[in-house]
Amino acid sequence: MTVKIVTDSSADLPPQLAQQLGITVVPLYVRFGSEVYRERVDISDDEFYQRLLHGPTHPVTIQPSPQDFVNAYQELSPEADGIVSIHISSKLSGTCNSALQGKEMTGKGCPIEVMDSKLVSVGLGLISMAAATVAKTGADLQRVVEEVKQTIPNSHLLCLIDTLKYLLLGGRVGKAKALVGSLLSVKPLLTLKEGETVPIGQARSRSKGIERLFDFVKNATDIQDLAVAYSTTLDEAQALAERMGSIFTKEPIKVVRLGTTLGVHLGPGALVVAFREK
């Protein structure tokens, strides 16, 4: 029995890890004016952040097309008994809808289950990894789907933002709120609940914000997997991961780069922590 796992590039899975686990990653797109790039295919993370910080045009992200998913499903179908396709929250992106359309266009040869993770970035990444780990044991399609259904509500994410500027540019917060935030120099903390972005507090300084990320993990119970993502501050992410290693000792904590999907809205200095509980 061979079940294949598909996700999208918003999961921020390092290519080597995706390859090791047999996860197919369908890229989202990022557009700077008239120029459109596939995330981590036509534009690297370094190039993206250079253009985000210094370019004249603020970028936007674009979901994959249904045909992108058809291409992925058709490539996997000949060697698969089933495909589980897990994606960024449908309340943040139309990617899940594109995947559903791609499933319909692919036809009925290989059964395909499209699933809304209700998360993004490393939260989605950990769910995809859990699914791939079960699939590698030879589990059938229904068993993998059940694993994902159980994992989604037990996966949690917290994000620290250094500046409200990029949320404002992307139209994600009102101007007044962004102005107040910048005057107070607060560092917003965001999470996802039922797939929607929810502010859950503010830190008066960056160090206090990072402490909130640490407490988020310290107060969790029975963590099975843990990851830290960063946009531009690798040293901070590594230091936070090293500190969290005193709490989570089962395996090395993954430290990954935030790609374009969150990077567009969170900007430089963003840190994200996600974990999966039993």
C-alpha cells in the first residue's frame, strides 16, 4: 500500500526534508508588479527578502492553479494507491480550493483526499510530516486521513511580529491600529484559531515577545514535534530553539526559513513557533 503526501510551499518544508519524507510540494506564487515567481523555484528566500525590504513594489502571493495540482496528482498516481493533499488554511488562501478543483480535473483513477490544515508555515509542515511518517509505514489511505484529522486540532502556532508595517501594506490591519502599534513600539503576537488569524496579545519589547514564544512551548503538554521559523533573524531562531531544547528533548528542533506566503505579511524580524501534541 503506497499513499503519497502532497502539500504546498506555505508549509515552509526544507526541500531535503520533503524529499526524505517523500512529500510533494506544490509552490505558491509571489508577484512583484508584473513579475511572477514560483516560491523557492524561481526565486530564493534571500532574493525574496531583499526585494521585500528594498524593492519599490510590495509583493502579493498567488495560490497555485488547479492545473498545478493536476500535474502533481498525475505524476504521483501511477505509483500511488491514494493521495492525501494537505494545505494552508482555506481562510487564508484559495490553495485548498485549487487543490479540490485539481482533484476533480484529475479524474477518478487514484483516490485523492484534499484536507484543510487550518494552519500555515511550520504548523502545516508538522502536519504534513506526521502524515508522511504514517504513510511510510504502509498505512492505507483511510489510516493516513485519520492521522491528519487527529493531528490538526493538536497542532498549534504562535507568531511574533517585529513591525506592523507589512501587515498594513498587505491590507491585513486597519490604518489606525497600525499607527497606534508603531507609536507604542509594540510587538504583536498572532495565532490561528479555526483557520483564522487571531491577535492574542502584544509584547512591549522584542525580548519579552521571544519570552512569550518560549512560554508557549513551556506550557504545552506532551509535545511530539517542534519547529521554529524565522524571516531574517536566523541567530535568534537558533538561540530560541537551543533554549527550547531543555523542554523538548525527543529529537532536534527544526529551524526553518519563512517563505513568501507569510513573509509578505509579517516582514523582517518575524518568528514563528509551532508544535504538535500527542
